[in-house]
Amino acid sequence: MNQTMIIAFMIYSDIDIEGMKRHFDPQYLTKKLDVIPIHSQTYNPKFDGNPRTRMPGNPYCSSWIYRITGIMLEENNTSPELHMINLLKELDRTLFTPVNKRFIRELTDSNDIYCSVDIYTFNVGDMIAIVDIPHNILKSFIDIKADLSIHTHSKPLNEYESYRYKKLFQL
């Protein structure tokens, strides 16, 4: 059975219905980082509707998401741990260059925004106990003040209804 791994790097601002916080322009962020996101959302204070919780899809905040996905076929002889480390190295190589880290740090210092790295594994069992994140990649997360979350799932992605219609999980 296939094993799916998704790593998402998110930058987002606080939900701000009153318009009191500092938000960022996701198009400017994309241009400066020279990386195409899977999702970007601009703060829109003129939205007239119910604010939804968290990002993405909430017009009362800005958000920007970059994703790396790996699908490991059963017939591959690679271990899930090595596959995850390769995905993390790809994230580090493409997004966390010294110039990009400096820009992200300046952005977080001058706006009311946060960064997070979310790792999702599907159909791989308990990855939390067996994956070692390389030190240099953890250092990158610390350099940009990113929170790290790991979400492991024992079943394939298509068996989880809560992820079905979210763009982040559409492969």
C-alpha cells in the first residue's frame, strides 16, 4: 500500500476582524522567496461573512503555504524514515536558503505573523518514534521561529474525511 507524506510550511497572520494588526502581501512574499506556494490568501477587511477559524480560507488574515509531497510506492525499497528525511532536505534546499531565511525573519519581526512547519504522514504507522529530523533543518526552523507539528495517521489519506476537500491534501 502507498505511503503518503506531506510537509507544509505556512506563514500566516492573526485573524483580524477589526483591522488592527499588520498583515503581509502574499504576492510580495512569493516574489521575494522565489518559490510558488500551493495557497496564498490576502487579508480582506471588506469581507462580509462569518469568519472561519484558523487558516487558510479565512479572509480576515493573510496566509501563504508551500508544500512538498512524497508518495512512496510499496515496491520501493526505501524506508519511510529515509523518504521523510529526503523530503525535509528538499524543503531546506528549495525554501530555507540563507537569503530566504533572512527575509522570513525580517517579515515575522515587522508584522503580526507566525510560521509553522506541519508534517503529515499517512499509512506509515508511528513515524514520531522513528524519524530523526537532521540538525541543520531543525536549526532552519529555529532561525525563522517556526513551530513544528507532526501528525501521523495509520490509514491512507483517502480514508480521512476531514482532509478530503482541503487543498493542502489534494495530490
